[in-house]
Amino acid sequence: MENTENLTYTKAIEELERIIASIRSENCDVDTLAERTRRAATLLAFCRSRLTATEEELEKILADFD
């Protein structure tokens, strides 16, 4: 997995949006398409992981209220 150290969920989403915009543009360079797609996959995995961790943490916090 490419570097996601010091990355926040918000920054990952912003980078994903930039990658999507660059892929959709008419100027998309076919030579970097695989690299951009690989980075997007890395960012998606990171975001899923953060969402899952947050969901688990929230469930634990809310369970304390019961």
C-alpha cells in the first residue's frame, strides 16, 4: 500500500476527488492512468479502514450508555 502515513480521511477524499477529475478530463495521460488508479485504490482502502474503525469506536462508546 502506498504511503498513507499522516493522511487524514478528509485529505484522502480530497485527493480521490482530484484523481477522479484528472481521469475524467480529456487530458488524461494514458501513461499515468494505472498509477492514478492504483493510488485511488489505496486511498479507498484507507478511507474504508478509517470508517470501519470509527464505526467500531462509536459502537463501543454508545454501548456504555446502555
